[in-house]
Amino acid sequence: MKILVSNDDGYLAEGLVRLNEALRGFAQTVVVAPDRNRSGASNSLTLDVPLRVFQASPDVHYVMGGTPTDCVHLAISGYFDYEFDLVCSGINDGANLGDDTLYSGTVAAAIEGRFLGLPTVAFSLCMDQDSGRHFSTAARVAETLIGRLLESPLERGFTLNVNVPDLPYSQIRGIKATRLGGRHRSKPIVPVSDPKGRRMYWIGPPGEGQDAGPGTDFDAIANGYVSVTPLQIDLTRHQALPLISDWLKPLT
């Protein structure tokens, strides 16, 4: 068995190193990750230039200028002369809750694996400046969940989005199946000036949880539980199809 490991924080990120170490007990792991932080890259593919892949160590490869989606696509679509059985992405340095999943390169790496027919899992640590950086907790959660997945496999093409509270492992209250919540509108952009006084802008921080009640990923994290959300790719708002059909009748 072979597990492909990727992320969006770059191949040197602590979370990826911890995840790779946790998964080595189950199978051969191969890392293919961006050469630098590509957070927020979402599902972007690089189509205008060719990509270079370098080997940092025997089973660790990085893609110069590549996105998380590039990394997984290359790894599964012919860079290696063998097949992978599972894709794991993370451990992200920060939460991927609710709306975050649409922007997240960590989740995108997992979704690309799903597009290519493999079961996939994205792991994120919901960083809390007041509590620390408990990557060891997230790594133990990853080990537990991947062990369960190998013991009782889900269908191929399944994607799980896993968020872990930034707590010591002893304080984790359990694991819950959740749905995606939603955030308030993002905070305002942050204006700054370059050394010559020219105006520049940082994208503002994400908003707080809005749809964050019981059953959501936000609620699970807030109460000390690991959140496991099954994701689907179909973005169609199926219940609105009759409404749109009626709305279009004057034009047909």
C-alpha cells in the first residue's frame, strides 16, 4: 500500500512532517508538496508553464511554483511508475471550517485525489494563539482515523475534511461527524505602505462563525471535538432546480 501525502503550507511545514511520520506505520508514504506556502490556492492548476519537480530526500518531492492541486495531479497522473491507494493532505497550519473549504489548498489537494478516483482525507489544526500549536494531537488523530479507514474502508472517491482542536490530546472530547458551517463576512482589508509610501493591501482575516450551531464543524471544534465532514463535489443547488425552471419559462 502507498499513501500520497501533500499540503498547501510547503514541503518543510511542521504539519506535513508530523502527518507523514504518523502515516508511515501503515504504509509507504510519498510526499509531493509545494516548494513554499500556497495557502488559499484552492483548486488552481498551473496550465501556462511546465512544472519542475525536485527530490529533497528519498520519498519527499517538491514542485517549484506548484499548487497543491498540481502536486497531487502530477503524483497520480504519471510522475511515478506505481499507483497510490490513498491521499492525505495536511496537517494544515490553521482551520478549514465551513466556507474555508472553497479557498483551502489543503482541501483542494484532497479533492484532486478524489477527482482521480482515490479516497482522500484533509487534516487541519484549528490554531489558537492562546493554547499553542498541538500538531502532535492532530497527528494522533490522523493515525486513529487512517487506522479506522484501513480497517473499514469507505468507497473510492470519498473525501473527508478533518479539523482538530488546538488542544493537548488528553483534552480532546471525542470525534464527531459534522456538516460545514458558515462564516460572517470577512473582516476589512488591511492597508499598509511600502518603503516608498505606496499603498498596498492585505486580505483581511476571515469572519467568525455565523452558521455555527449544533451539528456544524464550528460547533464541534468550539466544544473540543474533532470534526469529520464528508465532502461532495456536486455544487448544484438541487432543491432550486424547479424554481429556476419556472423562472426560465418566459425565455423558452
